[in-house]
Amino acid sequence: MTTPFSWNNPYAWPRKPLLAANAVSTSQPLAAQAGLQMLAAGGSAVDAILATAITLSLVEPVSNGIGSDAYAIVWDGRRLHGLNASGRSPAAWSSDFFAGLKSMPVRGWNSVSVPGCVSAWTELHARFGKLPFEKLFERAIEYGRKGFLVSPTIAGQWAKQVPELKSQPGFAQYFLPDGRPPRPGERFKFPAHADVLEKISSSRGEAFYRGEFAEKLEAHAKIVMNTANQLSYQLAGSRSSSTPGVVSKWHP
């Protein structure tokens, strides 16, 4: 089925359609390029989008990260697949744990669910990937160690997050070099993040959910909150879940 396309441009700025057999769209050019490189290497569309998402965790760090959730709808040419990698509640959370609060916290450890995106990366790659899992991380690891030039869009997003996040433990140390957010065109390096991505890639995600990383997350929660958030148990058992998706006919 072909959907009619209007070539009349209602915008003052000329927005032109992209005509290509394959495309990757993001708000950060380096992440899009990472995805396109996977396609050029013979990878699948899922390889491309995973490399893009992994790279975004480095080049757009105030909007993406390995502590996030993930959802996916994948069409394999025959049927639709859904993936739910939303964060599960930590083991300590219960109605009694939040008793007395009028609403859920929006910052701090008691607003943090068990990160699901790394489990989504491994699950999607196992089902739909063609390239080696480690290859999907190459560009992100390179940018973390060698640095990348911050784009104007990301620099603007970065600066807007500072008033909200600067008081959060670790934010200023890692995301405010020289005490401020990077300006457009400045080089930003994050070798510690590159090291974590390398361990995730070599272990197919297990390094994030078991052992050293899980222990550090739980220890940090205990120090900051002065209580056991009990992330470690849930990290070890965290897995994404497949869903059939909702399908209906579309009438233009």
C-alpha cells in the first residue's frame, strides 16, 4: 500500500523528505551514523537501532542512559513483535515503604526502578541481530575514550538539565567538566562510561545485572538513602518480557 505524500511545504524553513532505502533518525548525528554503519556492515535494522541507542547513552547523556527503560515494536516482515523492558520495582518497595507520601518521588533513589534497557539490548539482539554483539558498542566506546564534539542541540538540552540535576550525587563530577555543561563544539570524554559499556558488551549484559555493578548500585543506594533499596536482588533477576502487540487495520 502506498500512502500519498504531499510535496507542499507549509514551513518557512525548507524541510525536505529523506529518500533512502535505509534510514536512521535521531537527535544526535553521531548516533545515527553509528546505526548506519551497522547496516553498511551487513547488520539488521535491529543491529542498527541497538548501536544507535547504545551510542546515544554516551553522546546524549542527559536524555539517555544505561539506567533507563526500553520498549520496542519490531516488524520482521511477517508479524509484529513487542518487547517490554520497563523497569521493575526494587525488592524493598511496597505500599508500606511509601506510606505517608502524597505522591511518588521524582528524584533520588526512591524514584529509580530496576534499569531495563540493557536487558532489552541483549534480548533484541538474540532474536533479531546478525552482527556480533560487541560490534554494536564500538562507536560508543570510541567516543567515550577519545571524546566527541558536542552538537548544538545536545548542548542546549544539557544546559537546561543543570538546574534540576546539579545537586544529584555524581552529576557535577561526570557531566559538568570545568564546573559547567559543555558548549557546542567542545570535546566531551567519558572513559568511565566506555569501560562499563565494554564490560556489558563482552558479557552480553550479565556484567550489568550481576556482580560488581549490581553491588555498587546497591551500595550507593544505601549510602545516599541511608536504607537498603535492595536493587541487587532485582538486578540479578531482571529480564525483559515479550508481548504480542496490538494490531488493527488502518484506514487512510
